[in-house]
Amino acid sequence: MTALEQALLAFIPWNEQEEQDRAEMLRFLRTGENCFSRDNRTAHFTASSWIVNRERTKVLMAYHNLYQAWAWTGGHADGDTDLLAVALREATEETGVHARPLSRDVFSLEILTVDGHEKRGMYVPSHLHMNVTYLLEADEWENIRPKADENKAVRWFPLQEALAQCSEKWMVQRVYTKLNERLRAWDRR
């Protein structure tokens, strides 16, 4: 059994979406079909992070070029099966911060649809991201900077304002609201 399979089995779903997505992720993982590589053009694992400040009152978001929206950080596994390492790497690459995990456990799960698009002059067909999210913390005073080929800006938002700033309705309703709810519950533990 792989470390990711163990983590998915140990994960306690927050809602029906996570329950259903976890079952599909486990099925997909067990097929072993290049599931950590973009070479699998139907679906592949990705990692994202909800980066909060020490007080847990703000979240760090990037204005993504592809989606033209404020969003979390994250990216492709590109062969790396340690998705926490992927989330940490992407957080630093996309924002400049040196975030640290508040837990090594999976924070949230989502299967995300990605519409076909152009990237570096090549067409990428529509596909699925089997996304594993981690809760990270960063110092609000640390210098932040965008990654020009991926995002235009990086900014700290109060938790509720982050939802208002995001123009992707489905992400706000199904993902970011859930992450804020999970964060409040996590802080009460």
C-alpha cells in the first residue's frame, strides 16, 4: 500500500463531495495508470494548499493567469508521489513564501475539472485533477511575489474576503467555503 493510499484511507471526509471524491481517487490510484504524471491526459494527481497566517485570520492567494481569478496555490505532481512536498514546493514557487505544514495529514480532497486550454503554445485537452489539499502556515510579514508565468499577483486576504474576491463560483461554493469551515473546526480541536 502506498503512502498516499494510506493517507486517503485515514482521511475523514467533511461532506458527501469528499466521500465520493475519495472513493474515486482510491480507485484511480489503484489502477496505477501514470496517475502522478501529466502524461495521463485524462486525469492525474495534483496538490494544493490553503496557506494561512499564524492567527488563522487570513489566506494567501494568487491571481492565476490561466483562470483569471484569485485562487489557492498548487500544481502537478509531475512524478512526485509525496503530495505534501508538491504542495510546499508550489507554495514557494507561486508566492515566494516558505510555508510550513500545520499537519502532514490531508486537509481536503477535490476532483477538479480543467477545461482545455493553451499552455506554452500547445493545446492541453480537458482533464481531471485528483487534488489533495494541505493546510500550510506562513508568516504574513514575509516578502511575497508573483510567478510571472503563472500568476499576476499574490495577496493576503481575510478569510471571508478571499471568498468574495474569487470569481470562480463553483470553487467558492464547493471548495474555499469548505476550507474555511474545516479551518475553524481544526482550530477548535
